Amino acid sequence: MTGPMSPTRSPLDPEHGRHLLLQMLRVRQLEEKCVELYSAAKIRGFLHVYIGEEAVAAGVLETLSPDDALVATYREHGHALLRGVAAGAILAEMYGYVEGCCRGRGGSMHLFDAATHFYGGNAIVAGGLPLAVGLALADKMAGRSNVTVCFFGEGAVAEGEFHESLNLAALWQLPVLFCCENNLYAMGTALGRSESQTDIALKAAGYEISAWAVDGMDVLAVEEAARRAVDAVRSGGGPHFLELRTYRFRAHSMFDPERYREKAEVLRWQERDPITLLRSSMEAAGQLAGEEWAQLQADAEAEVAAAVDFAEAGTLEPVEELTRFVYSERSAP
């Protein structure tokens, strides 16, 4: 199965709508703060922010159980935050401090947290797909009812790991949900310049995997599609695939001069800001009052402010521990 998912949306519960708004706001506030801290040289190295794509993480993660596994790319701050990794631990990791979720050794592109089953943060394009297949295989062999969700960009479709992973997942009927965050540009390369077939869901369907495209700027559509897919995978329906059509409002990374797309295109997509879309819809339906919106913003801002304070108070790893986790010391016989 491929093509856009048919709309069968149930009426929105206002409390749930406010929850989704808050989740997206939390990601947006964290990412905007990361841009600010990077500009102040407090965060170094590479930095890829998720601004504009918040509906994807918020919608998909809403459907998972605590024991499910999550694999992401280097644009993963939002996935980690909504999976349950503390904002302070995320920022401290980007500062390079031991209070970070990886003791400051991973940085922006390598967030990891075993407690929440968040397995990266993977800097290699398509590198998370084989990992997700392995996690799903382990669950199937152990008889567990877990689902592994793997996020990746449309640029990964050009990599061999994409095809190998989908093929094995289909052959072995593994409990994995592939989520392609199609934001139209792999770094500076437009999708149509690298792929002769730009319908990515159709590519996945070629491996006998149930696949369909979703409006990735509509958090309710994302949640509905993800819930349907996760339920099918968990009940033994084999791998499923979602092509989430979204857009990043900022450049690929903080090093990107962004000369490959027109400003008018960015502005058109910004008119479909996922936060604004849900907020406007709820306000029009009388489901969101002005003071409720202000409180959601204040809650997100307070969380990020506390995270910054936590990170700022962090500490560097002692020099004598730099080889810890790198070398295994073995006593002489």
C-alpha cells in the first residue's frame, strides 16, 4: 500500500491538543536556544536543528510504549527530548560536560540514553537503519512485543543501507517502523536532483512493505498515521514505512550558507508552521484560550531556562579519565 493516508480523524480532545502543542513548543524553544548558544560559542562542533519539523517527532513518539526502541539521525534533539531525555542533560552534552547524557563525549550528533531506549543520535547518513533492524530482530527472537522506530532523512534513500535494511526487515517480517523525514533537501541537494523516483513511499512499497505518505506539518495527521502503523507492527504485521513530508525552516546546519533554495520557498513553508497550524485550528474551534496559549509558552520557556542553568553549571571531565570507556585495562596474569 502506498499513497497519502485517507483522513479518518476523530474529533480532537482539547487536553490532548494542548499536550501536543506543548510538546512541539518544548522542541522549538530548545532548538532556538541551541542556535543562540551556538552563536555565543558555548556550543561547538556541528549543530543541526529541527525547527519546522516538530510535528513529526511529537506525533510519532506519542504512539510509543516505554519499552519501544528509538533510533534517530544527527538532527535528533527533539526526538531525545520527547522520548524523555532531560533537556538539561541534552544541553550539558552539547556543552561537552560530564553531566550530559553521554558524559559530554557525544555532543549534538550523538545523544544516547539507554534508560529511555533512545539509541542515537547517529552522524552517518543511513547509519541508524541497520541498527534499527538489529534491535527489531532481537525483539522478535526474544518474543517481545516491542516496536523499533527509525527516523532518517530522504538523503538516506540514496545509501545502500536503506535498501539492505528494508529488504531484510521485509524478508524477516521484523517489528520496525521506518519514518522518513522528507524535508526535500539532503544538505544542499534537492530530492529531484538525486532521485529519479521522488515518491519515497513508493520505493518502500517495492520491498513489499506497507507504506504511505503523510503531511508532516500536521501533527494530528502524523499521530494518526503513526498510531495505525505502530499498532499494525506490534500486532505482527511486519515492517511499515511512513514518508513524513516536512520542511526545515533553517539551514542544514549552522555551517550552511543556504544558497540552494529560494527565500520565497522557505516563507511558503513557514506559512504551514506545525505549531501555528494546530494553535489556529484549536482557537477557531474554541479549544484554546489566550491565557492557555501563554501558559504553554511559559512552561516551555521555563524548562529550557532551567536546562541552560543546569548546563552552565556543568563540569569538564578530568584529564585522567579521558581514556575511560576507550581502553580496557587488563591486569597482568
